[in-house]
Amino acid sequence: MNNIIIQKPKKNPYRWLVYAALLAVYIWAFSGVPFTGIKETAGTIMKSILTGLFEPDWDYVYLPDGEDLLRGLLDTLAISVLGTIISAVVSFPFAIWAARNRSRFRTVSGSGKIVLSFVRTFPELVMALLFIKAVGPGSFAGVLALGIHSVGMLSKLYAEEIESIDRGPSEALLASGANRFQQLWFAVLPQVLPSFLSYTLYRFEINVRSATILGFIGAGGIGTPLIFALSTRHWDRVGIILLGIIVMITVIDLISGAIRRKLV
Amino acid sequence: MSLHVNTKPAAAQKTARPKPPSRIKHYLTIALILVLLWASSKQTEASLPELITGMPNMWDLLKEMFPPRWSYFDNIVHGMLETIRMALIGTTIGAILAIPVSLLCAANLTRYRWLYYPSRFLLNLVRTVPDLLLAAIFVSVFGLGPIPGILALTVFSVGLISKLTYELIETIDHGPLEALTAAGGNYTQKIIYGVVPQIQANFMSFVLYTFEINVRAAAVLGLVGAGGIGLYYEATLGFLEYDKTSVIILFTLAVVLVIDYASTKLRERLL
């Protein structure tokens, strides 16, 4: 009987170099951060925020006159709904531009993809800052920022969906003499619509999260009262706003997730 | 010559033709979207005329942004390096903390329902809070500087990496685990020799992916005072020095694109 000895897998001879490089990167990273200068009051503030979370300012949920939690959340929701609808409409032509099988030349779709990745990397908060300069502070600036920023991701997903469709219906329409628009309407659209809706809902979930922080820089939504409560040390108000945001996002994720599972 | 493909009489064919699918659902969906559109544009006071009157402002802004004042570049290199440091440290600490959390949340390793359901619930709650919001809270707790930014990124990374990893752990092959149990391996040995080899490549890929996201996030954390290059946006926009702002934007874009490219290539090699 012969024992078979299984050889250990060979290790990369350069692995020590990789480890050394990683170590150097981490030494560089940690040495550059000042681990001092933390406020002495950090512990007590942390405690008051936690107490605020467990004993929130329930009165703030609804105030008869003006700024309260429900109106703030509704504003946030409206910003994300409108931003998502705008971006879905704008994304459609961009997706056709960037889809490889919709244009004859590679350079056309390639240039579309470059433009989209540029839009994607442009931070939406910076975009909101620029729109505030253009249309003034308020929810509308937030809507525009979300609407433009989301195009980067949505069009990419849309374009990939268009690239993966079945060519059969398109060719059949072409053979029977349909023009490009008819091909798009009767062959492409029915195939991609469910996934488009699903992606749009997914982006909507992301946009709700983004809309909660747009208010930090004055672009509307619940962020404005939150940053105000933080700077005036109303910890119980911070608590109720945080609870409101967490509940809203969780509920929206649940609903949107259920619809998406039904769609695809 | 007559080519009669249709042999059935016309009347029979008419009854055999399937009814078109009902369109009520489509109309309802469109109506719902229109209602949402109307209600939300009313709530946000969005108006097309305002956008059109704002367009010249926007155009002026863009004109002032170009050409960028490149001499400002030297001032922001430090901020950019701090941004990368924050992302790196936040991702690393988050990844280390994510290991026990994901083991706790995986249903096939933690056999007790009362243990993994609450852990998952907590994890989902943590993931609902956006990173900038975390940063704003940590700034008011710890004061201005990169520390609150790092903490916010750490919490965010724990949420994302744990979620991806525990879902991966639940799909691993149970053969090695059973073999280790049969050979008398304890819990730690089962994790190190049975689980880790199966997930390490994917785990590293998740960490790199989180790092990409964190670099983007860290670039704007400064807007709430949590360190990094974001601090410079308010400084330049506040003094209406848009040519400096454009330098910051272009520099950020370049760094993010380079890091994304490198990380994507690394991830392709890993998997």
C-alpha cells in the first residue's frame, strides 16, 4: 500500500514584498492621524445622545405650526421621489448612448461609458453645493443634485440591461421594415422594462439615504433640523430625528424590496 | 399557383386569437407615478421656470470655475492624503471588526436562532444610517478632525462587509467542516481550516470594494467637519473662489478614478 502524499500548494515567492508594502502603507496611514485632541466631554455627550435615543422628544413628531419631524421626513421623501423620477427619464437616452449593441461604432458607446463614470464619481453633495449656488438653498437644489448624480449609476445599469437582451425581436422588426424608433418601442422596451423599474427602485432606496443628509449643506429635507439640533445640543430631538430616519429607511427598504422581488 | 397557408376559415381563426394581456396594471402604474411626481414637486417647490432663470447663474459659475487655479493644488495635497488615510484606517478597522460580527450572523455557524436573528437585526439598523450622518454625530461627540470621520467610516464598513460576508459564509461547502468535526476539531479550528480558506479571496474583494466606497465618502466627510479634503469646499465656496473649487473637484475625481481602477484590477486578480 502506498501512501499518497499531497503536496502543499506553492506559495507566492514575492509575498513578503507584498506584506512589507502593506506594512509600510499602514505605518504611513496611522502615523499621519493625530490621535489626540478628542474633547474631554466626549463620554458625557455620547451618553446624552444614547439617552436621547431612548427618551426621544416625542412632541417634535408633530407640531401644528411648521417645522416638525413628519414634515421633514415628507420633504426628504419628496426630494428622493422627484430626484429618482428625473434621473430615470434622463437615464434612458444616456443608456441607449452607452449600450454597445445599440450603436454601430464602439467609440460611441465607449464615450458614453466614460461620461457616465465621470458623473458617477462626482460627489452628489458637491453637486448639491453647486446647485445651491444656481437656484438658491432649498429642496429644489437637492432634487437637481440627486437627479443628475443618479444618472451615472442608473444609465450604466440600464445600458448593461440593454446589452443583454435577446436580439430576436429586434431583428424580426428590422426584417419587416421597422425603423429604429419602432424597434426600440416594440422590441427593446418590453424586454427591459421590468429590470429598469427594479433598478430605479434600488436607486430610490439609495436616494432616500442621500436625501437625509442633503440638509446638512442646506439642500432641504430632514438633515437641516438634525444638524441644527446637533449644534444646539438638543439631544432628545436628535434622538427622535434619528429614530424617524431609521424607521423611514427600513420601511422603504422593505416595501421596495418586496416590489423588486415581484418584478424580476 | 396558389399558396394557401391559412387553411382555417376566417371565423375560426378569429376565435382562436388570444386576447391581448390586460393593460389596467400599466395604466395604474403610470397613474401612480404621475401622482407621485405631482405631489413631490409640490412638496419640494420644484419649478421649471426657477431652473431656467437659474441657468445663467449656473453658466456663470461654470465659467468662473475655468480655468482652474492650479497653484492651489499644493494647499490641498495634505487634505487629499488625509482623506486616503481616513478611508484606509476606517476600512481596515471595520474589516477586522466585521469578522466576528459576520460569524455571529451566519446561520450555519451560529446554530442558535436567538443569537443570529438579533445580530442581523442590529446589523440592518446600523446599515440604515448614512455615513455622513454618522460623521455629523461623531463630530458633535468627539470634536472636529479626522477621528470622527474614521469612526463613521469604521461603523459603515462593519455594516457593509459583515452583510456581504455572512451571506457568503452561508453558501460555503460543508464538507471540510464535517471532516474537521469528525477529526475532532474545535470551533476555532473549524473556522480557521474550514471556513477561512473558502471565503478569504471573496472577503478581500469585499474589503477592497468597501475601500473604494469609503474613499468617495471620505472626500465629502469634511463638509460636516470630519476631516479630509471636504473641508476645503466650504473654504473656497464661501469666499467665492470657484477656480480653486474646480481644482479640488478635479483632483478628487482623478484620485477616485485611479483608486477605483487599481482596486478593480486587484479584485479581478483575486477572484
